[in-house]
Amino acid sequence: MNRIIDLGKYIEIGINWLERNFSFLWGAIDDSISWTVNIMNDLLLSIPFGAF
């Protein structure tokens, strides 16, 4: 099949550009999500077993 626009190539170029130029942002997002999940995990584990 002949493709007029190779969409996968352009998506890959765009994602690589985002990774190069905004890596600090992805790190901050990753850290904040990890912190939120850890806090929720600690909170849920602190509930006594008898409450269920």
C-alpha cells in the first residue's frame, strides 16, 4: 500500500522533540504522580483492618 503521508514517522519526530525539549516537565509530572500514589497507598494501608 502506498502511503501519501507517513503519519508514524511524523508522530515519532514529534515525540522525540517533546522528550528532548520538555524532559524536565515529564520528570516533574512523574514525581508528582508517584508522590500522590504513595500518599494514597500509605493512607489506605493505615486504615485498620477491622474497619472492613
